[in-house]
Amino acid sequence: MAFLPLLLSIFSLLRFNAFALNPDSRDLRIINEAGFKCNIYWINRWKNDELVLNSEEGVFHGAETNINSYLGHEFEVQEVPSKKTGHCKGPDNTCRKGQFKVNPNDEQLVVLEEGLERIVHTDNVTKARDQAKRVLQECKAGAIEQFDDQDPDANMIALLSCLDTSIEEAVEEKKNEIEFQENLRMNMGSKLAGYSCVDPNVTMSEISENKTWTDPSHKRQKAMMLFDKPTIKIVYVKDFATQAECKHVEEAVGTLVDVNGQDGLYAKKGSIPVPSNGDIAALAKRMRVLASQILNVRDDVMKSEEVSMIHYEENKQDPRRYDAHCDGICDGSDRQNGGYIASVLVYCE
């Protein structure tokens, strides 16, 4: 049985926020260095400050956990009592506790320090501020040490030169870190894809949430979320296209040609521009509508230029595959006008 995937790459006409689904959503990384196991509770300020357990298994000392929450949400961290004694090690056997609040910034890191004496909450803004302060102090100290009261202009030039050099070094370090992370993700993706493809028992990811979307004919359809983060979403929809639609695309594309390695693809591929009307145009429209509703982006700020058909043939010497690759810019920067925002794959039998 052969499966011919149809591929539609969707571009943005206007710049949009990566957190369009909910601009107040934030990810937090929490590291427990308190010396004991802790539970993390969300404080429900709308319900008499009810404590809602957020970490069912708790967070052991030396471990870490991740939380996706929202701007302004507050959390309480509590020491977990000993299983043997049923008591905590705080004053009079009380359980030590602390609180933190989700702020508007990104890259939020919460460190539970020894004994919960202090909870250190940092983010991209505080890190940048601390780094700038440290650079300024180092440059000031160097300028004072080499101070020449006969030539104040030279002192100022030396101070500014120190700051320029430090800023350049910081930018270069950040660029190297981004490049390393990008290459690491690509290499891991290629290796994981290889393992998945040779495993006959591999199963589909678990469904995290069932959602509904409205197709262009205003019918409500089921969509199963396999991965759902503010900037990355993978959705699975059954019976998205009809056999007739698949046949029309196959006939319109015609001859498929070998693509060996282009954008990570090892298969046969053919493409055609998206027509202005007909079955193929309707299918492409349905793809864009699905993407727009899952991403919560207006359909009129999205476009698709072509639809492609791919055929993976049997080839034991050079397995047909779609390796991990990057569509557009993958360095963590904001999406730009005209850039990739989504890909829709339809498997035709």
C-alpha cells in the first residue's frame, strides 16, 4: 500500500506574535536546591486563595520541573513532610514554604534555595541587566586604574572601547549559543527520526487534548492535539481529504522527480501552484483554515503558493525519508513578514 503525502507550506503576510494563542502564556523552569522534596501549588485568587496542586509527583531535591502558566499567576512552594515521621524540619516541625509570581518576561527560571530561605526568580531581562551592570563595573574599574588626569578624553575613549568590546563579546557568545542549540536540535531530530522509522512497534504520540475546528463549509470537525506549546503545535485530523481530492492533485502534479537531500527530503516530489478555483483550491483553503484556527491567526494574513506531492518508494540502500530540517529562520528570532508559519501534511492512500 503506498501513501502519497500532500504538503502545503503556509506563509504569513503580516508579522504576528508567536504567543498569539494566548499572549499571557509563559513557561517557567523550576530547580529545587532546597535540600528536601517540595510540592508546588497554584494560588487560586478567584476562589478564596485555594491551593491547587501543580506538581502531582512533587519535585525532589536536585531535580527540576517545567510549568506553563500565565502572567500574574502566583504559586506557593511547600516542603513535603517526611514519610517516616509525618513532620517537616522547619521550626516546631512546621513545613517551610515560599511564593513566586509569573512576570511578563521570557526565559523565567525559579531556583528554590537551601531551606527555602530564598526563592530566586530570574528572566531574560534580569539576566541582561545583571550582565550590563557587571560589564559597566569592570570597565569602570579598569578606567579608574588607568586614569590619566592630563588627558580626560583618553579616559572616556578607553571606557567606551571597553564597553564596545564587552558588548561584542556578549553578542558573539549569544550567537554561538543559538547556533549550538539549533545544530543540537537538528542532529537529535535526525537520530530520533531514524530510530522511529526502523521501529516496527512505534506508536503515535498520545493525544494531549481533543479540540474542534470549523471547516470552510462551517462544519465542526475534530482535531487531536499531539503537541501543544505556545510556539509549537502538532495536530492530527482524520479523513481530512477525500480520495477524489488526492487523485486530482496527483493528476495535476504529473511526473514526480527524485529529490535527494534537498531540505532534508529523500523521495520523489512534484509541485504545482495553488489554483484559484476547483477541488485543489478548496483543499488548500481547508488546510489554511485549519492552520489559522489552531494557531489563532487570521486566515487573511496567511497564504500558500504551491501544493506538493511526495512519494516514498522502497529503497533499502538509501531509505526514503524526510530528515529533520529547518523551514525559514530557526534561530529563535521573531517571525518575519512572509516567513513560514505552518506546514500541513495530508496522507493519501
